[in-house]
Amino acid sequence: MLSDVSAFVLAGGKSTRMGRDKALMVLDTRTLLSHSLEVMRSVTPDVRIVGDPEKYSKFAESVADLYPNCGPLGGIHAALRASSADLNLMLAVDLPFVIPALLEYLVGRAKASPASSVTVPRSGSRLQPLCAVYRREFVDPAEKALCAGRYKIDALFDPATTQVIGEDTLDAAGFSPNLFRNLNTPEDLAHAK
């Protein structure tokens, strides 16, 4: 259990492709939100939800976006603003196949690289910024981008301070690219069941 890490489940999306709140969708008898909370709580005791507190505070302490309707970057920014920890684990609620061992591995890699403001896995050709570790200092570039109306997370990853963990490295550590499968549509959910 990592007591020096804060963890945030990003649940504040609009779920437009799913047609209803993804966080409350059921997969294998549990909501995606309860699964994400359980996975994160097995890594650290400090777990919060980023999303509407009126909707989510009955499940865990919740943090509202300070810049609403700005996508996941707004959620990451709100989480980092609310955190007092240096290392902050982010996990999108629609990544139900992520396992605690992967999160612990990412935190270990982040701790071993103090110069990295972000530790992010790559699956195939895509970075996975919604299953990554952010140092609190990332709040500054995030806020500048939000104020400028730029919401693409990857665009903020400075090569000098971003530790990218490639698929080969993840594979060698025993982590399949399938862990990053996300559920965006009713078809994705049906296929996952």
C-alpha cells in the first residue's frame, strides 16, 4: 500500500458515445466506478473521484473540475489542484481492465525518475495519459493550456520531463496491451461482457 501517493478516478466525462453515464455502467455485476475505486484503493488509501460531487460524493470524496467542459485535462488539473501528494495516479473510469500491479509498476517507475513530471505508458502507437502518474508540478502547464483553450493532454508532454514506458517494456514486465482497452460505446461494453 502506497501511503505517499494520491489516486484519482476520472469520472467526469459526458459519456456522449455511450449514451449514459459510463461510471455507473455495469460490467460483471459491478459499476465501472466501483471497479475503478477498488483497483485504486488496493494501491493507496487516498482515492478520490474527479467528477460532479453531487453525483459521486456518496461513493468517495469527489473533486469538481475548476475548468468545466474541458475534457480529461480539466479533470487532471482539478485532481492536481486538490492533491497535496507529489505523485498522483490518474485512471479513467472507462478502463476496467487495468490491474493494481500495473498501477504499482507505474508508480515505481515514477519514483525512480524524479525528473519526470509525467510517467505514461504507451500501447501500440498511443500514449495512455488517463492511466498515468503525474507529479503535482504538472498542474502549471495544465492550467496554462486550459486558460488558452488547448485541451490535448499529450501536447503538454515535454520530452525532457516525460517518462514514456513503451509497450515492449510493459510486455517484458508482464503487462498486456489489452489492459488499456477502454469502453466508449454500448458495443464496447457488450463485447467486454
